[in-house]
Amino acid sequence: MAHAHAHEGHDHDHHGPDKGIMRWIKTTNHKDLGTLYLCFAFIMFFIGGLMSLVIRAELFQPGLQFVDPEFFNSMTTMHALVMIFGGVMPAFTGLANWMVPMMIGAGDLALPRVNNWGFWILPFGFAMLLSTLFMPGGAPAGGWTMYPPLVLQTGNAFPMLIFAVHLLGISSITGAINVVVTILNMRAPGMTLLKMPLFVWTWLITAYLLIATMPVLAGAVTMLLTDKYFGTSFFTASGGGDPVLFQHIFWFFGHPEVYILILPAFGIVSTIIPTFARKPLFGYASMVYATASIGFLSFIVWAHHMFTVGMPLAAELFFMFSTMLIAVPTGVKVFNWVATMWRGSMTFETPMLFALGFVFLFTLGGFSGLMLAVTPVDFQYHDTYFVVAHFHYVLVPGAVFSIIAAIYYWIPKWTGRMYNEKLGKLHFWLSAIFINLTFFPQHFLGLAGMQRRVPDYNVMFTDFNVVSSIGAFAFFISQFIFIGNMLSCMFGKRDGKVPERVWEGAHGLEWTVASPAPYHTFEDPPLVGDNGEPVAAGQTAKAH
Amino acid sequence: MSAAIGPAETGRRKRRSVWELALLTVAMFGFGFAMVPLYNALCELTGLNGRDKGMQIVASVQEQPDLSREVTVQFLTVVNGGREWLFKPAVSEMKVHPGQLYTVSFTAENQLDQDVVGQAVPAVTPGKAAKHLKKTECFCFNQQPFKAREAKNMPVRFMLDPELPADVHTVTLSYTFFDVTELAQRSAKPNG
């Protein structure tokens, strides 16, 4: 085994990637798969974005304009599924593929073939899910939360929905297992756990959340399937089941899931802010412990999504207080980010702008989350646009901004070309303005009582909806700047050399390899010193 | 990982990690299903959702009327999914003494031209009153076959036991009527 491994490494030095399409289909290289994941996520963001535009077009005016209500509900359902399982999660997995091995000084992920398999399940899963749009009876329209008994009325799309969720679950679990095994066993000598970059830490905890909760979702949807086709009564009241039970099982998955969507973002922001503040991250250890406590707390707060289903008072109080408790570790993180910037030599390149946008707007989304945590007022806010505004604030200027920031931050390392800074800044300002134009008015709409998942509304809500729709279309169009900028990074002319350390304030192993990063990095693990970088440039553990 | 560990040992540790995580995945899949009995047990323990032993048949009860106390029992009927059914109680509420047996009758009529099997599912509010509502006879214990256009009178014989918490003055007994024709056909098959 030892010798075979050494040989493999040796051979790889001589040939690069295969040519043509088979390179991408057969690849087991973490960088190739990272690229595939990111491109796939990008396509999904585009499709999901188009769906959101259908929603915003319909809501531009009261009354029914463009689509019938059933299709509108399909759009809200599919938009959520595509954005969560096709956009944000694969984008984070792509970033983990690219960066985790390079950040801990490993040659690749631990299970490269599983990695390939995990990625290639995704296009099939989404082909199944999106094919339902063209089926008689239409795509699932009961909401992404798939609550019975409503979801059981889905037509031919129902089994496709269930099996698509199974496939996406298998894909994320394999990805998560890969990340954990890599981080626990393949760190370069000297890279102790508490020296790991925070992106690696947050992904380690995210991966555990994925492994612990995706199987629960798989179980829940399997029970839906047997309820519909095999006469079981897990959630069928007439057979002795309880539909509320589904909500408990779903949110036992669903709440950790929202931290799966945000913990890697915390890691990205904790990497970018120190770089551009030119100071080490304030309170590294407290960041690690805060991430771990958020991961733990995420398992005991799920029923705050269900305050209105009729729980006993004691349960309502427990879930209210445990939810509020999450604000403590999250507050620690925000404090640490601000303290990192305090008296730093700050510059405002595009990744930094997106990271700052994240800190500010994610915190806003966190505050509306705290409001929703208060049980008595949640009865008022439940299923209104206030909830929609809340989770879009934490997911778009939260998770999505962090993904954009990460891509701007690392793409010079990936492609060896610098993106256009002017266009990047323009992209940031347009995104930041229009995302607020889209979602800020929705707070007011929700507080005034506009329900979610309804294609029509009272005429008094018109003005804010017009603003929100204009914002949504403008935000979507602004993203073409990003696409252009990234395409020129990937395929543009290479003028001038990008240094190894792309950003002068950046630290970490990934900045010690060439830009663009060679197809194989750290085949021989480096010896990591106290500052998280190799003891001497080019020195490997073997040579030592 | 220290520099002293060779590739063979790393391989062994990786395989061990993979197995541990795969086991965790399988265990959590099982946990999803284990939540079903856990939830039912918790509901019985706490009376959550008005579901507990009180919803099941009680063979015999000891009558010990507490004439000093009067509790209002309200009856609610719901027909699920807007089916062609008529379903209502003979009286919408009655005043009862805890510890005494009462009978209330419900009328159900199948307004369809085909045979249907119905099942009434009960719920009690407030939840903490659920286990103190004892029923010796109820149409909700069984599936109820209806011929086309058939109407039935269905009695419920119930008692509130004297241990009913003192702050409960009104108990609501609600029945939701479901069309379970398909379900009944399935379970008519052996082991179905």
C-alpha cells in the first residue's frame, strides 16, 4: 500500500488531466470536482433565480396575471428545493473540494472515487426533480417542507420528488463523509486541530450535521412514500397516524439544515476579514467553540418552526428560550469579526466588500430571526412575508454573498488570472442595493399580514410588492456582471503573473502553492509551523 | 496526525473513520423511524395533541358522580376534505358532572351513491383533559361502513373522571370524519 501510493504520486507528476469531456466524467481530482460542483451550483442558481422571477412577476400586481395559482405554488416549492439542494449546498461542497485539501496540506480528499460518484448523482437527481415541471399534474406545489396531508395530493410528480430528495441526500452524505475522513486523518504534520483554518473547522462541523440529519430527512420522505403507495399510516390521521409528527421529523432535519447552509459561510468570512484587515482573526478559539455550540444547539430548537401547531406551553417556552440561546454564540462570532477589523489596515477589495456585506446583512437577518423566536409574536408572523424576508436575508446576503466572496477571493488562485476589480466592485454595490430593495419591504408586508405562498394579495400591499419585484429583477440582471467577470478569469487572456500569495495579508497553506494551483498539490505533505504555514518554503515532511 | 505515522496506518485510520461515519448514517436513518414510537409514547405521557390512553375503549368504569362540580362538554364535528357527508352531534354541548356516565348521539349520513367506509378520529382540548375523558362506547373505535345514501345514529358513552384538573371548566371533544374506503380495502387483505 505504502509503495503503491508513492508510485501513484510519482506517475501523476508526469501527466496532467485527461483531455476532452471524459476528463470531467471520470475525474477523481478534488480540484476538478470542486470546479464541477461550483459550475453545477451556478446553473442551479440560474434556474432557481428564473423561478423566483416568475414569482416576483406574478406578485408585481395584485390579482392573477401570468401564471395560475397551482403553477405559482410549484414555483415557490421548486425555487426552494433548487436553491437549497442545488445551489447553496453544492456550492459549499465545491468550495470544500477545492480548499479543504489545500488548506490542510493533503494531496486530495480521502475518497476520490466516492467524490466523483457523489457529484455525478446530482445532475440525475435534479433531472428527475426538474422533469416534474413537464408532467401531467405539474411539479410539486405543496411547499419545500413537504407537509402531509397536502404533499400526498401531489400527482405523478410525487415519487419523483421523493427519489430526487433521496439522491440529493446520498450525494451530500458522501460529500460530508469524505470531508470528515479527510480532515481527521490527512492533515499535514504540524497541522493540529486548533491550527486549522476556520473554513476547515466550520466544514468539519457542517459535515457532521449533514451526516446526522440527511438520513432523518430520507426516513421522513420514505414514510411519505409508503403512506401514499403502501397503505401505511405514519402521518395519516384516519389510520391512527399524526401529520404533526412529520413536522417534528422534518424540522429535526430542517433546523440543522439551516446551519449547514450558513456555517461554511462563517468560515469563509472568518478567512477573508483577517486578510483584508491585515490582522489575525480575533478570538480564534472562541470562533471554534461558538461554531461547535451552534452545531449542538441546532439539534434542540427545531420546533420553533411549529409554534402554531398546538404544542403544550412548556414546549413552546423551551423552544423559544433554546432558540434565543443561539444568539449568544452567533453574537460572539459577529463580535469577533468586528474586533478583527478594529484598528486593522483595512482595504476594500471585492471579496472584503462581500464579506462586510455579509456581516451587516446577515446580522439583520439574525435579528428578525430573534423576533420570530418569540413565541407570542410568532403567532402573528407565522407564514407571512416577514418569515420570507428573514430567511432570505440570512440566505442571500448571508450564504450566497459568502459564496460570491469566496469565489472572488480564491479564483486568482484557481485560474491564475485576476478578476476585474472595477467590475467586481460594481457587482457588489448593485447586488447589495438590489437585494435590500427586494427583501427589505417584505418585512413590512409580513408585519402588515401578507401571507406567503399565495399568488394574489390585498391591493394595499401593492407598492411594497412593486419595489420588491423591481429589486429582484435588477438583482438577477446584476449577476451577469459576475458571470462575465468569472468567465474572463477562467478563459480570458493571461496578462501578467498572479503571485503565489494573491493577497498580501493572506495566510495559509493554499497561498504557498503556485497560481494557478497545479493539478496536484501537497503530494508530499508539508511540515506546518506554528503560524499555519510550512516551516520553510518548499520543505516537505519527508525532507524533514 | 504526527509525522511518525506511515501511509499504511493512515489508510487503516481512514477506513475506520469511513465505517464509523457510515454506521452513524445508518443509525440516524433508523432514528428517523424511531421518532414515530418515541413521539407516540411522548404524546401518551403528556397528553399532547389530545392523544393518549383516554382515547381508547375503557371496559368498565366506576360511577362516582361529583354533583358539586359541573363541566361543559362541547362536541365538534369536521368532515375531512369536504366529502359528501352529513355529520353532526345531537346536541352541541352539555353540562356534565365528573364521575357520571353520559350518552350523546351523533348522526352521520353518506350522501354519495356509493358505499363508503368512514373513520372518525377524536381529539380532546385542552390536552391535559384528554386522559380524564373515558369512553365505554364510541363509533370512533372502529371503521364504519356506510351503504350508498345510508344514515346512521351513532352513540358515544363517556365519563369525565373526577381527577379532571380543577381549572378545567370546558372540555371540547372533536371528531374528524375521514373517508377510509381505500385503506379499509387494503387492510381487508390478509396481513394488509
